[in-house]
Amino acid sequence: MFNYSLDTTPRFNRWINISGLKFSNAGYDNSSETGTLSRSGKRRPRKRSSSGSRTKKSPRVKVEIVVQFFKVGEIDTLKEQFNADVIVKAKWREPTLDGQQSSVKEEVDFSRIWSPKLYIENSLGDPKEQIRHRIVYNEKGEAYIYEKRVAKGTFMENLELDDFPFDVQDLTITVASELPISECELVEDREEHHVVNRQSFVDEQEWHLYVHTECNKKELVIDQVDNSVKRSALSVKCRAARRPGYFVWNIFMITFLICSLAFATFSVEKDKPQNRLQLSFTLVLTAVAFKSVVNSSLPRISYLTYMDKYLLVSMVMLSAVCTWHALVTRLLSDRAYADRIENIVLTILSVLYILYNIGFVVIIYLFPCKKRRTMAQKDKEYKDTLTRTQVAKYKKKPRRLAIEQQRGSNKRTENGHSEENSISKKSLRSAVKDRKDREGINVKSKY
């Protein structure tokens, strides 16, 4: 009595069976499960689209990831975050498009094709993203989906400030999938390398950016109740070393001079402890002011940095000097004994402070600077690896291209020889003709 047609939408496919009152949703493949209903209630099958999704339960898909740090912006130590423009490239197999090089058009509806649903896990807020897809076929006709994601935003990073201001920090981009690890696994790309663009580094005056990268696989827990449900993630990190020159000259050096001036208070007469204590307390307050300046540039952490340790030891030294100036008044009854004891105390404090500064410099060279030397060595190894990779790609030039080039050169050589032969034949013919003409003229002149 009535004709019923299917109402298809870009995302959902619905069909109605009047006799059974059944409703169905076939996902995002609107061409694989659609049809029309005739008067008898039978559904006419429609031709399956070539860009349909995977109908059968496929095994876990491996998605190859490569991250490029296109532009690294400001690194905020206080907020523990950094700004960056990154390019995330993903590649995975799509068996449903195998062998369809000629049938697949330039514009493909990638929303109907399986996707790993990638996102950047440590982004702060919603970064600005531009996503592009394309299909690439290899020599065997196997289809690969390439996804290029350009993200610009702010990313969180837990900074390790034990070595501040001689620290080396990791700048990490964590790419994760919304699908469980049983369906999607993120792995490192075997063909391309992660890249760090040092030329566009914004915070070059305060940091030194290394070019090497490191990659680690992670598993994120989806449900805190059920720890068995996890997501696959891949963390790619580059490293930046803080330039300590500002802190060395403006904090360490000035603190060293302030603490050294404390020994000048011993030149004041011992019977004037108020003058000695006034000068010593002034130096202590100056050191406290420097400590507050340092704290304003660091997050509230529960451990001591190298700068905290140096400033605290300097304050301890100033406190020891103040304590001696308060105690020396008890020895004024015997002036000679008091002078001898004060000389011993001055010598001990001076030697201890000098040894502490020498030991501090040695420790900085052995531990924090050792990490910097390790990073420089990794940079060198990374550059050597890139060079070897480029050489290997050049050596593995396709043989077919080499054969075609050889054939082209042979053709050019053959054409050159044929042209030379034709030219020589033409010149020989013209010479014979000229000789015959001259002989004919001589014969006519005789007669």
C-alpha cells in the first residue's frame, strides 16, 4: 500500500521493519547496511561502499606515531608548563581499502573509516588543532591511512628542580588513544624520526634546547575501579638545559660576597658587641631578601635545590658569626685569652667557608654538569644516526629507477650515434654528387 524509503544521515543509518517494529543503528558506514523496502516488506540490498568500516572484529591495530617539535615557546618554571607547536603524525593499516588505488577518489570521507581517536594527554585546556588525512598505497597495494595533526597550545610538565639552576628538564608530549588497549596500540614509527626544531626556539636566552628525543610507551588507566581497562599512550620528550649564568652572577656571587663581608666584622673592637651585631644582622637580612627573590621564581616544592642549599649554608655561616659576637663579651675579663680564641674561631670559620665553596663547585661539576655532558653526547649520537639513515636511504635507491636511468642514457647514446651516422651519410652523398657535377662540367668543356 505504501512505499517506505530509508532516511540516511551522514552519521547514522536507520531502517524500519513495519511488521516487527525494529530499529537499528549501523554506525558510521551508511552504505553497507542501507536498503529500500518494497510493498512486500523485503529489503533490497544496496551495493557495499568501498570506504566502509571494518565489519568483522579485527585484531589490535598498531598505530605508528612520530612527533615533531615544530616550535617550542616559553618554559614557565613557576607554573610548570611550556608552550609549543607540535606536529603529530600517525599511520595505520586499513585493509578495507586494499587494492583500490583506481577506485578511491581524491576526496574520501574519512569519518566513515576506522580511526584511533588520538589526543594529546598532557595538554592544558583545548589546544588549537588542524587534522588532515590521506591514503597511501605501497607496492603490494596495501592501504595506509596517514593522519597529520598540528597542535598549538600549552602543555603540562612536572619539572624536577633538584639541580636548579643547573637543571635539565624534559619537555614531554604524550599522545594517547580514546580506544582501549585491546583495540589500539600506539608504537613508535620505524621509518621516521622524531624531530626538534631548534631554529624557532623562543626561550633561547634562558634555555639550551637539545635536538635528540626519547620515546616511552605508557598505559593509562581508564576506570579507577577496574584497573584492567587501559589505554595505550606514547610519550615523546625532548630536553632543555637551563642557562645558569644569570643565577651564578646575580645570586651565587653576591651571596658569596655578602657572606665574606661577615668576616670583616671581626675588625670591630670586642668591647662593642652592639656594633658587631648590627653589621651581622644587616648581612643576615640581606641574605634573607635574596632567598625570597629566589623563592618567587620557583614553585612551592618540598625539597631543596642547589641554590637553596647554598643560601641556607651562607645564612648558617652568618648566624655562627652573630653567635660568636654575642659570646665574646663573656671572655673580656682576660683580653689575651679572648684575642687568641677569636683568632682560632675566625680561622676555623674562614677555612670551613672556603672549603665549602670549593666542594660546592666540585659537586656541581660532578653531578649536574655530568647530566649536561650526557645530553651533549646523546645529541652527537642522534646526529650520527640521522646521517647513517640518510646514507642508507640513498644506498637503497630503487633498482627500477636505476634501470630506467640506464635505459635513458643508452637511448641518448644510441640517438647520438644514429645522428652521427646520418650526418656522415649525408655528407658522403653530397661529396659524391659534387664530384659527378665537376666531372660532367669537364666533359662538356672538352667537346
